[in-house]
Amino acid sequence: MADIISFFETGFANVGQFFERWFAKLYETFIATNMYTMIFDGLRNTLIITLGALAIGVLIGTVIAVVKYFAEDVRALRPLAAICNVYVTVIRGIPMTVLLLIFYYIIMKAAKDGVPVAIVAFGVNSGAYMAELIRSGLNAVDVGQMEAGRSLGLSKLQTMRKIIMPQAVRYILPAIGNEMIALLKETSVAGYVAIVDLTRALNLIRNNTFDAINTLGLCALIYLALTMLLTGLLGRMERRMAGND
């Protein structure tokens, strides 16, 4: 019996020493060096890039989706729809990292701050995917809704704005939420153009402290927490929309 008690006492002591050393290492890595401030700065840049790019992506995607929706019936819009198809094909065929480098070193090379460049680059990339998501949402609305709006004397644009789009939102919002989650994780490559986002901030801390376990582990946990938070908000929104259907 004494041997068993001694075994557990030794085990608890070892566990206590492990956590004591771990907390000491955390303090040394983040607090003693004052590098924890870099995490907040990187997180702020990550969220700014994500939200800004999402807004641009939704705007571009909506315009393209509406053009392609009307181009099926309006012959004059077909050349514009063809240009939109080229845009979607080209942007979706270029890796995000390469596109970011193109914007930073070629298209917007005069920019002094990399954050606006990243917002535009990620927004343009997101717009190509948003276009198809929004177009599928518009197509999910019964075609009779357009005919009903036209029979009431509304123009096609008025019918789209007042009848089609509000109904399509319930199909589009979940997809936009998923795109936002993907966009949040994609921004981790922003460090390629010297932007101190969350990933680069923690990687810089790793380079200075040589503590790979805590820095990279914390980076993964923050992204995981943000993803879980957005997933929960998205699920709550879907349930509310389903209840109001």
C-alpha cells in the first residue's frame, strides 16, 4: 500500500514540475521579452485583412453573379459575362501566394503598407469563389419569382433587388461564412510580403526565443479558436434563418 501511495506522490510531483517548467518557459518566451504585444498586432492585421478581403470578395462576387444571371436572357451582357468567366478561371487557377506576390511586387508596388495590398489581393481571389457561390444561390430561387416580379411591373434589376436577392440570402450566407473561415486561414501566407500577421508574428517570436513548441502551438490554438467561434456563429445564424423560414 505504501508503494502505491509513493508511486502516485512521485507521479503528481513530476506532473507539477512539468507544468512549473512549462509556465516558466511561457513567461520567458512571451512576457519577459514583451513579445506578447506582437501577437495582438498580428491578430489585428489578420482580422483586418480577413474582413476587408471578405467585403471586396462579396462585392466582386455579387456583381459577377448578377451579370452572369442576367446574361442568360440579355444578349448584350454576354460579352461582359465572358470577361467575368475569364476572370474567375484565371484567378482560381493562380495560387494565392503567387497572386499576393504579383500584387505586392508588380500591381501595387508603390504601396508603402502591405496590409492594403493583402486586402486587395485576398479580396480579388475571394471574389472569384464568391461569384460562383452567389450565382448558385440566385439560381436556387425559383425562376417563377422573376416572372412574378415582372408581372407586377418591376424591372429586372428591381425584381433582383427586392425579390430574388432577399430569398437567395438564406442560401448564400452559409457559403459566405465558410468562405470567411477559409479566408481567415489563407491569410497566414501574408508574411510572404513582410506583413506581420498572426502567423508571422509568432514565427518571429520563435526565431528570437528558439521556442518552437509554445509559439507554433499557440498559433495553431488561436486559429482553431477563431475557426470554432466563426463556426458557432455561423451555425447559430443558420438555425435562426431556418426558424424564420
